[in-house]
Amino acid sequence: MKPQRKLMTLDEFTIQETRKFKQATGELSSILRDIGLACKMINKQVNKAGLVDILGKHGATNVQGEEQMKLDIYADTILIDVLKSSTDCAGVASEENDDFIAFDDPYSKNSKYVVLFDPLDGSSNIDVNASIGTIFAIYKRVSKLGEACVEADFMQSGKNLMASGYVIYGSSTMMVYATKLGVNGFTLEPSIGEWCLSHPNLKCPEDGKIYSINQGNSAKYDGGIKAFMDYCMDTNKEEGRPYSLRYIGSMVADLHRTLIKGGIFMYPADSKSPNGKLRLLYECNPMSFIVEMAGGFASDGMQRILTIEPNALHQRVPIFIGSKNMVKKVEAYIANA
Ligand code: AHG
Ligand code: MN
Ligand code: MN
């Protein structure tokens, strides 16, 4: 009897997607494969973090002045090494490196894509075994093929994204990525070491009943955000019950839940951080592209995240992201404050 093989691997899926574009050359699929390989290697260390000397602090700080964890550096190094030996990536920019890195071999100089990433998101959760993630953004370079990539290749608004995605190292390890064709989720099947299609054509519900924010910062929030939080906690609104508050402290984990169940994730500006905490180029843009390709919406409170023209590699922006109707509602509260 012919075995009924239901599994579709990431490679099979990306090749199938490539066939939808006559002029496609498979380079984007190859980068996704490379990122998938790097994240399988990161996953291996995350899964045994307590057993090897990879927990704890690296003993240095990154350009943002944040204490680097050993796993941050390990993940960053793996992604750079894998993408450097790829034949389809001209260079990378990462949360853990002050400046972008232009790969200087002839293959890389002839590659048409650049990749930005947050190698390990949610670092504060590493030592307490809560879900963490990797976030990536893939752009077509704007500079000339054959030469080293330049800063302008990385400083593109999110609406130019060719693809973006995340890996969540949680109860299972999943990769979710978006292109303009849609959003699909792949679960790592460790016994064969393959990312297998498990969540085809993901859609973000237009409404939700979960709000996600670091309520501990409330005293520093503007009036409009406080008023929206009161609305979420109000038992008298049309739904007649308060919403639930869920906050994991890893953007990837909070947004994966938001994508699947609906709701809103917020990291506003506050009196201490006038632009908020999360970085535009390798956190907010890639996650906004995914949520919007799934039918959700992402705003900085006034404008669509994906239309923001970047002015610095590690620029921070406030972010309100998730179910379209909830993000529109918080924008209205901010506008009427
Ligand atoms: P990173 O670990 O890459 O620095 O990102 C951490 C971010 C994000 O994952 C999360 O949503 C946010 O920090 C949590 O910040 P607070 O602890 O200030 O709430
Ligand atoms: Mn992060
Ligand atoms: Mn990080």
C-alpha cells in the first residue's frame, strides 16, 4: 500500500510557492532554508539550556546598553555564520551588532537579499524557561549587485519587505513566516529535523478579548492608553465582561498568541522611553508585516508601522498590533485623549 504522506516540509512548501512566480529564482526559498537551519541549531541549545553553560549573562552589553545573554550571542553568531555561507544573502543587521555586516565574498556581493534579525527575543525569559524567539526580516537590496551591500539596503520601510517571520521556541518549536502570498506556520518535527506545515494560511481574528501590555508601566502611559486599558477592564462594555490580560514579556510569544487567538499587544512610549522599547527594523516591522498579511493591523498609535521611514538602524517605535478592530480602537482613544 502506498504510504499516505501528509507532511509538507518547509522546502517543499517554498518550492511550491516559488512556482507561482514565473520569474522567481528560488533565492528567497534558499534564504528561508538557511534561517530554518540556523534556528534548528539555536533550538538545540535552547532545549538543553539548563544543562550546558549557555544560560546567564554574557558579561557585555549591546549597542542599546542591554545586558547580553550567552544565548543572545550564540544565536547571533549562528545566524551570521549560516547566512554568510549562504549564496543568497549580501549582508545582515542584528540587534546584537552596532552596525550592519556586509559579506565580502563574490557570491554574497552578487546576492540580491539582505536579512535583519533579532537573534533571540525575550532574553529576560531564558533563565526561567518561558517561550523565547528569533525574528527575521528579508529585503531585496536597493544597491548595485556585484558590490558590497550598504546601509540603505537595511534602512527600508516595512512595506518593502519581501518576507518576514519568527521562530518561537515554546512547548513546540514553530516557524511562522509571511510573504505577500500569506502567512504559514511550520512545526519542527525533531525526529526528522524538518519544519512541517502545521498552520496553513494563518489569519488574525478581526476582534479579540485579550490585551497584552506591561501594566507595571501604566503610571508612565499617556491618557489615551490608560483610557483604553480602563475600557479593557470595564465590565459594563457591550461584551459585559472585562478582557483578559496576558503578558509573557517575549514579543514573539505574545504576538504568536495574538495571531492565533486575536487580541492586541501594546508596547507604548512612556515618560521614561519616549519612543517605546521595541526596535523598528528587526522587531516591529517584521512582526507587523506578518500580522497585516494575516489580516490584522499594526500602528505606532498614529501611523501604520509599515509606512515609517527608518532614520536609524536601532530606532525604537511605540507599537500597537493585533486584531484590526482593537488597534483601530486604541488609535481612537489616543486621538481623543
Ligand atoms: P529582547 O530580548 O530581544 O531585547 O526583546 C525583549 C523585548 C520583547 O521581547 C518584549 O516584548 C519586551 O522586551 C518586554 O519588555 P519589558 O520587560 O520592558 O516589558
Ligand atoms: Mn527582541
Ligand atoms: Mn533580542
